[in-house]
Amino acid sequence: MWGLVSTSKRITSIKTVLLRQSHRYMCQSEDSIRRFISENTEIVGQQSLTPEFRLRLFTPSCKFWTQRPELWPYSDPYWAIYWPGGQALSRFLLDNPVVCRGRTVLDLGSGNGASAIAAALSGASHVVANDIDSVAAIATHMNSELNGLQPPVCLTANMIGSQLAAFDLILLGDMFYDESLATSLHSWLDHCIKSHGTEVLIGDPGRAQFEEHNIRRLLRPLAQFELPESVREENYGLTHSCVWRYTPEL
Ligand SMILES: C[S@@+](CC[C@H](N)C(=O)[O-])C[C@H]1O[C@@H](n2cnc3c(N)ncnc32)[C@H](O)[C@@H]1O
């Protein structure tokens, strides 16, 4: 239904659709969106890099899998996919709990909330999940509850470029899929690091927009993970996903 290859085109269309959708969301209760998510996702646990927790995801057994995308009543459900960049980042946090323990963490572009969940499981003192899709915020609540966790604070405003409260750590899972998004993120991250000494971790499977971006040469590799077979199949031949620390000299 939704291919990863056309992600950036989709984002452009999402910006248009979001204006239309935001009114529709406001008219829907959280309960009805929860019901929709329950009925149109499958609870998945073992097939990702983080079998420690489960997520409600879009799979071939969901009825919309074979239906025309335009029948989906919301904007594209990025939150219903566990992206390879987010998988690597979440795996890294679970393997290295000291990275999050006792720290304030922002998962920006949180989607289904997986990295926010990994941060909470790793002992973060406070976790904020930020995604401009308000359905993603509800999915994040549901996924946290599914794993017996208190949901993080979920914010749906666009925080990129804003004056940010001081977070110890910012997580970016698969957020470098679009050149203009990557560029605005880059300058905003510089601001966060300069103002607050924030640590920035990025998970990415080597997408072209990431590899070719200026930020790429300023990153230090921390870990590389081989993607499980099912994730490779869903991601058109991607085989690995890496975690990077952004350490610019400012
Ligand atoms: C490719 S998905 C990654 C989701 C998750 N981090 C993961 O790795 O599974 C990108 C997400 O970023 C969100 N997004 C796009 N632009 C954003 C922005 N300016 N601020 C916050 N979230 C944004 C999208 O709605 C989408 O859920």
C-alpha cells in the first residue's frame, strides 16, 4: 500500500493533506481513533530488532494492506511502520541503558513511539514524544500501554526551529528521508547543542538523503545492526541500520 521509495513525495503531499485532515481529527474523539488503530493494526513483537516490546503495526493481515491508499481516512500512517532507523536507535538504547538513565529525552518524529518506549525502558527520567501527526500521538499512548508503561508526554506541534526546553538527549529515528527536513533539522540541532549541550543520536539505514547530506560527515558511528529478514523484505533491500552521534564543533 505505502512504499518507502516515494517517502519524500508523500511527505510533500502530507503537508497538503494535513491541513485538510486536522479539521477531520478535531471532529473525531480519541476513542474513535483508538478503535480505528486497534481494528487496523496487528500487535507485533518478535520480528524487529527490539523483541523486548510490542507495537501495533500495519501488516499484511490488516485489511487496508491490499486496499487503495486513498481509502485510508487519515494521513499516511508512518506511525504504523517501525522504521529501520528507529529500530537501530531503540536497540542501541536497550543495549546501553546508561545513555538514557536519569536523563530527559526527546524522541523527535516519534511515529509509533518505539524509541520513546526504549528510552523509558532504559530508565530515562522524563520522555517526550513529538510527532506532527496527532494520530501518531494516540498510537504512542496505545503502544506504551501495551507494554505496561506510562505513556510519554506527546506533543504534536512542529518543534523544529523552536526555542526548546533543555533536553539531555534528542533521538532521531529515520528522520533524514527528506532533504529540506534534514537541513532544517541540522541547523536546529546545532542550536540545541550550543544552547543546552544536548546529546543527539540518529538512527538511519543509509538512505541517500542522509548519506549525501552535510550533517553526515559530522557524525560519529556508534553501532551497526543487521536488519532481520522480514525488515529487509519490507524495506526494498536495506540490509543494515546504524546509530550515530552528532558531535559538531560549534
Ligand atoms: C520515517 S518516520 C520515523 C518514525 C520513528 N522515528 C521510527 O523510526 O519508527 C518519520 C516521522 O516523523 C514525523 N515527522 C515529520 N516531520 C516532522 C516534524 N517536523 N516534527 C515532528 N515529526 C515529524 C512523521 O509524522 C513520521 O511519523
